Amino acid sequence: MRKLGLFLLAIIVVIILVISSFACTPQQPQKASEISLGAVQSLTGMYAQIGTGDSFGQKAAVEDINKQGGLNVGGTKMLVKLKTLDDESDPLKKASLYESLILEDKVQFMVGGGPPPTHVGASSVADRYKVIYAMCPAPYEPWLAMRQETESKWPYTWAMGFAIAASQEPGYSVTGVWMDVLMQIADQTNKKMAFLATDDPDGRSWYMGLGPVLKQLGFEVVGFDNNVGLLPMETNDFSSVIKAWKDNDCQILWVACPAQFFGTAWKQCHSLGFKPKQVCTSRAAMFYEDVNAWGGDLANGIMNEVYWHPSFQNCPGIGGQTPASLDEKWIKETGQQSHLGTGPGYRTIQTLADAIERAGSLDTEKVMAALAVTDLKTIDGRVKFNENQFSIGPIAMGQWFKTDKPHKWELEIINSKHSDIPATAKPLFPIPYD
């Protein structure tokens, strides 16, 4: 009995000590409920111009959500936390970085952006860990081609971008929008075309997809059958290709490649005397910093598709944010000119946030079900996913004009089929050369 009494006394002493320790230790305030998002962007390297704008838009959307007290998830307000890592424009790093975000940072959702080839590993990681991946890979066709080659078809990946030619709806494919511009000036040319593209999934999709369409419309694509203009990414001497274009008197140039690649080729075109009447690019002339880096007047008159612009109308953001105000925020905080990537980045977060609120849960399957029936007006147009879990957004055609402002170049919309995307300038044709 005496041993039992001592045992009970010892237990009582331990309980008193535990209670005392809690009483003496300051209690930390309970951390607010959070939704954790992980992003891997190209903030340095070749794709930095794409990644920095996209990342800025994502962060701006998260800020707007949290200013409203967070997301309403089944009656509970939850703040959103976003952690972003830099893949240095190396697609091979993206997958491991996302894996790190999932395993070490315990992120619940993946978000991202960048050219199609950078998403293969990321989508595989999303499948492996059953984590939703919302992102913008830009063109639909190269993304779809890569998706179709997989056994899983990337069920956890939800993409938003634009089409090269897949959509027949006016204003929803680059081909359709550019054809409108092309046919307006076709009779003022000899209809001979040069085509330049990088030999990667994105560039090859443009080259192989658009070439036959142009031939059907009566244009001669010089060297197309021999892939004359389909070149490795590391190419830095374009003289033989330019000679073929010049010898055949090509008066129109179509380009699908990164800005630095085209900048090198375009400088050589000028030095070798190849000066087409019209130049239309994809990827190469999306951003002010890129075209300005070419130097001189090389950007004057260059056209590029426009998938977002601060002049977009009736495109609501979160908490009263608009395309114009998002653009102002970018300019004020970075000191740089307008960036086409901020809107798509913002749209990614806006769309995911809407699905989470409609699901009323963070459960993956419930949020996936909500994404599948999304029909949402965003800061970058309407989002509605097709059977391939891709939302094809509106597209317009822009052209770079020389200005007398402190920033030398301004991208204006010269062709649009959308009432909410007004044209802001008339096309410049032919390109004026000094």
C-alpha cells in the first residue's frame, strides 16, 4: 500500500509540474488557416522575361485575395500563401523543385507558367503526388501533343492559354487573327514567305502546323519542304538561310522562336540586306525589354500575337483589380514597361481560387470537379476548360511602334475580333527601314 501511495503521489507531482509549465510559458497565438501554393518560374535565364511577368501576376492575385481576408472555403476564411522558386530556365530543374515544394514545404497546389517544353516534368510530379497543377503553357497545340504522348494524359494538370490554329472561332487562334492582317496586305506582296522557327516542341508545332495552311492560301513558303528555316536553338549563324530567303525575294517573314534567337537572326538579316515588307513573330516580340535589347530600330513594325493587354475591357480581377490597374502596379513596382505575362499569371491564381471556393474544400477531387465545370470571366478573358483540360483564351494581333516617349517602343493592338479587346492603332505596312 505504501508503494502504491508513493506511486500515486509521483503521478500527482508530474501532473502539477506539467500544468505549471503551461501556466508559465507564454501561449503563442494560433496561426491563421492557410492555403499553400507552390510555383516554379523562370526568373533568370532564357525564359526570364516570361517567368518574371507571370510570377508578378500570380503574386498580385494572392495579395488581392488576402486583402479580402482570404478565400471562403466551406464557411472558413483561409489566407493564401505562395512560395516561388527559380528554375533558371532549365526544364530539367522544374520537376525537382516542385517535388521539393510538395515534400518539404507541404504545398497543397502547384501553379506555374512558361513555354510548353518546361511543363513535362512538372505535370509528371503533379500526377505522382496527386497535386493539382494550374498553369499557362501558352500555345495549345504543342502542349496537347506532349500530353497525348503520356500514358496518364496528365489528369492533375489544368492549362490556360491560346491556340495556334485549333480553334475555328474568330479571335481564338493566332493563325486566324494573323490571316486577317495578312490578307489585307497580300496583294501588295509577291506572296513569297520566309519561315524561321526553333527546332523544339513549340517552334516545330508552329512550323509544321502553319506552313501547309499558308500554302493552301496561295503563299509560297520558301524552303518549307526541306525545313530550311527550322533550326536548332543553339544556332547563331543564319547567313545561309537568309541568303535563300533573299535570293527568292521573300517579302513576308513569319517567326516562332525566343527573343534572343530572333534578335540575332534579325540583326544578320539587316546586315545582309534582307528587309521583308512584313514580319510577324510568335514569342520573339512579346515583351518590351526583349525588343528594346535588339537595339537601333530593329523592333519597328514587328508584329506579335497579343494574349493579354492592359487595354482589355470587362475583364474583372479580384477585389476591383482590372487589366489597367494591374499594369499600373507592374510599372510602379518594377519601373519597366507593360508586360503581357502579368495578366495570364494573375488568371491562373484567380481561376484556381474560384474553383476552391466553389468546391468548398481543399480536397483534390472536389477542386478537380469544380475546375471541370469552370466558366469564369477573369482578368484575362473567359476561362472554360475543354475535354483536354485546356482553356483557349482570346487572341489579338499587336505591332510595335516607335514613340517619342522615354520608353522607345509601344505595343499596340492592330487587329481584334473581340468587342472587349479594342484595336488601339492602325497597322504599319510596309515596315519602314532607314
